[in-house]
Amino acid sequence: MCYQVVERYSVCRCLYYKHAIDPCAVYGQSGHGVQEKTVLVGYACATHSSQRPEMTYGAGVLPDSGYESDAYPLH
Ligand SMILES: [Zn+2]
Ligand SMILES: [Zn+2]
């Protein structure tokens, strides 16, 4: 089985870096897949590191914050 190392941010799980596939002897044959190996890196990406995860709830960033979501939960 071939392997492809995919590095992800451990905080937000966004893609950090996708390595090239490490092919095995039967790479490319039908029905043959590539095994993803996820490697977590110990921080958040630029997008999510600018936010404080604890503050996302009730911080006014929800698109339905102006809605009457108290009486009628949309989810
Ligand atoms: Zn393979
Ligand atoms: Zn992220």
C-alpha cells in the first residue's frame, strides 16, 4: 500500500502540507488505494490562530446572531 503523509494543524485540522505519494510496487493498479497518514502539527493555521477558540461562542460571529434563535433553535 502506498502512503501519503498529510500534515494538519492539530487545533483546527486545516491542511498544513500534503507530501508527495510514496508509491509501492503496485502503485497505479486498479483497486489500489493510497493510505493517508495524518501528522498533526502543534498549532493552528493563520486563519484560526487569529481567533480565540474559547471566544467563538456568543462572540457575535454567528450568521444567525440577529435571529430569534433563543425561541426557535435553527439546529
Ligand atoms: Zn501501494
Ligand atoms: Zn485552520
